[in-house]
Amino acid sequence: MAATAQTDPAGATPSKGSATRAAILERAVDLASVEGLEGLSIGRLATELEMSKSGLFAHFGSKQELQLAAVEAAAERFRQTVIEPAEAAPAGAARLRAMADAYLDHLESDSYSGGCFWGAASADYDDRPGPVRDAIAAALDLWLATFEQQLEQAGVEQADRVAFELYSVVMGANSRYRLSRDRRVFDHARATVDRLLADGRSATV
Amino acid sequence: MAATAQTDPAGATPSKGSATRAAILERAVDLASVEGLEGLSIGRLATELEMSKSGLFAHFGSKQELQLAAVEAAAERFRQTVIEPAEAAPAGAARLRAMADAYLDHLESDSYSGGCFWGAASADYDDRPGPVRDAIAAALDLWLATFEQQLEQAGVEQADRVAFELYSVVMGANSRYRLSRDRRVFDHARATVDRLLADGRSATV
DNA sequence: CCTACCGATCGGTAGG
DNA sequence: CCTACCGATCGGTAGG
């Protein structure tokens, strides 16, 4: 399932059009992480990509379709950088630690100019009803459910509450690092993840 | 130190102008909690207050001054609803619990149409350098330092890390509630606050 | 994928 | 606190 799956038939060589579309979406995700998904403007995106506004617009048909495609592209990026590499680790605590480490390492490496897309997008859209908000909420609900499932596998009690704590702490690290530029928040977040996973295991003994 | 302190001389009767200004700022804080502090538009704010755009504009001189005044008004609101009532409780764990309860109770009561101003404003401005970002960062740094100070009074080890956890969990409750409308996040957040404060105390025995 | 355009709205100003 | 404006930019369309 590559990023071009929606525009090219399975097995086909990606067309030039879908390569352009993928490049637009990569940039859209990065820009939205900085400006927010609503503040993302078609004109500005076109200027940065050195193409005409209407040329870019033709790929999507409306700003909302562009936003929905950007949410899907960001979800694909999250799967590739956080979820799938961690699936090499055994289910349960080890896999959760791998997910948290991959997420925090990416934040700390400053690979993304605007930090976490989901932190920016969820705050921007949480009070704007409609399909964009629903797509963001569905992605985050899925990852919370993934955390909860792995916590249950690890034998942690109150897995739903601990999943909320894990989510809060890694997102809190993103938020605090954006504002303070103090890397110690990553140490705090990693120590908290360690403690949550260790507490859970000792509780089952 | 009332909200009118900046426009009226100390002890003077608040003028009609400063009453209008205060009403503008109340609405600006509520609107910014929904639309973000950048998405807040002078035209829309004027329409909602049934006054002309330039009439409203005359109170501030620029959009940035309006945003800075809204940040200050939101800080005053936070002090009045969360910080000051908790100062009736003894310093340390009891005061922290009172602050967390006041914050979570206000979120759960849906008093604010857009949830927490600081969650929306910090995500919106964390990547926009300038005085607005600096004012938001300073307010949040102050409250984090307040939490840390009370944790030290309570004899909690690693007070800076636990302050980060407290911050992350109450902000996480705001974020999750905005998206899921599931009130169980407040139970999770309260249970986490209880555990953080209880762990800290037992660690000192 | 382009040029050329539309009505609406943005922040801000002139002058009262 | 108002009316009447300004240039810039917004999302979107026509026509190629």
C-alpha cells in the first residue's frame, strides 16, 4: 500500500500526475504542521512548489479534499515511521516502547519543521465539525486503540487509562518542546513511558 | 489587579471605553479557543459584537495588539478560575489537587465553547516566532513553574518531571475531550493526578 | 498543467 | 465610535 494507491491501479507504474500529487501532499503535511490544517492556503502551497494555484487545485477539486488527502498522507507517514518498524518487536511492552521511542526520536531529531502534524491538526480542527475533523479523530482513536491493545497484551491493568497517559505524555512532549525548545522534556517523557510500562507489569505479579 | 488595570488609572471608575474593551476581549478569548488565535478575525469579532470593524480596531491599533491583549485576558481568567481559588488550600499536594480539579471541572462543565484557550493558542502559535508566541510561552512556563514549586513543597522527587506529567495529562484531557466527547477522559485524568501525588509522597517516606 | 478572472474577506487607513 | 475606502489574498471557476 504505497502513497499512490488511491490514484494508480494496483501494479501500474505511478503516473507523473500521481507523483506530483504525492509531492504536493508531502509539502502540505509539513506546511500544515506549522500553519495548521485550516491556515494551509492553496496559493502559498503553490508558490512553494513553484506551480500555479489552479494547476495545484486541479489535483483536488476543493480545499477540503486537499485537507482530507493531507490527513491520509500524514497517517501513512505515521504508520511508516512509528507503527510498522515497531511491529518487529514482540507484542506488548517492548512494542509500545519501540513506538514511543520512534515517535520521540523523530521529534527530537527535528526532522519535521513544525513538529507533530497530529498535534497541530487536532488542536486546529477539534472544534470545526465536518469530515476533516472526523478523519483526524478516527486516526487518533485508532492509535489510542492500538496502544490499549498492546497494553492489554502486556498484562497492564486499566489499559484504557494507561493508553490515555501514554498518549498525553508523548503529545505533551511535542507541545512543550515546540514552545520551550528544551530537550529535557524528551528525557521526562521517556522516563514516564518506562515507569508506566514497569508499573503495569509489576501490578500483574 | 482587575482586567481594566491597563486602561484606567488605579482607583478610577472604569470608563465606558474600557468596559467595551473588556467585552471585546472576553469574546476574543472565546473565539480564539475555537478558531485559534491566528484564525481570529477582526471582522468576524466585530460582527458578533454588533459593532463596526474599525470601531473595534480603534481599541487596539493592530491585530497583534489585540492578540496580546487576548492572551493577557485569558491569563487573568485562568488565574481567577484555577490559581487563586486553590490558594485557599494548604501549599503542596492539596493545592495542586485543587488546581487540577478546578481546571478539569471547568472543562467538563463545557463553560467554554472551545475548551482550553491555552491548548488552542499554544498549538496555533508554537511555530510562529514573535511577541504573541513569547507571551503564550511565558504564561505556560509560569504555570509549569508553579506546579513544580508546589510539588517540591509536597516533598515530591523529580518535581520537574512530575510537573511535566501533570501538565501533559490535564492538557491531554482537554485535547481528547474535544475530539472524542467522551467524559471518561476526566476520570482517567483525575485518577492520574491522584496517583502522581500519592506516589510522590510515598517516595519521601 | 497554464492565464485570467470572480466575489468575498483579510488587516489596516482616512477622515470625521 | 462611524462610513467609506485601500491593496492583498482567500477559495474557486472558465477556458484552454
